[in-house]
Amino acid sequence: MARVDKYYGTNVMLYGDKISKIRELGYKGTHSQFRVVCKAKSKAEANRMAESYGFGKKVFHPDYTSETGNETEIEMANRYDFIICLNGTLGNEFVGIESII
């Protein structure tokens, strides 16, 4: 049976080195909350990926996570698997999470 990927989106808080790196990539705002999207077969897999990148174990919590239908998010998640929005929680500029870790 073929793998069926889903695209989970939620918001995370960035601190320390991660927020510094996102500012180096051009973020000029003052907020520390950012949208992330993960391509995974389940929320459990998405959470394992988030934890491997230094986020918490329950980033993709059922109450705050949704499957995205946004074409830009899906396209970028297909390219990088785990992406973050450079404009905070709104916008269509994304990079692979590796850019900030």
C-alpha cells in the first residue's frame, strides 16, 4: 500500500537562536509565533519530526493543528517536508526548517 501523506499546520513560538536565524532571513516583525507545516502520514509522525528539530513533543496538538489545503504550503512541504513561514503566522513565504536550526 502506498504512503498517504497529509500536511499538518500549526503555530509555534520561536526563541533564542531560532528567532535570530529567522530575522537573518528577513523577518522584521516583533512577534515570536510562526506557522509551521509538516508533511507526514500522521500527527504522531509530525510530532516526532518536530521534536527532532528542537520543538516540543506535542507541537501538532489536536486542538491547534489542522490539515492544510493551502497550495503554497503543500508545494513547499513537498519540497522540504517541514517548513516555517518567514512572515510569522500569515503569509506565503516559507523555508525549510533546516534554515533556522
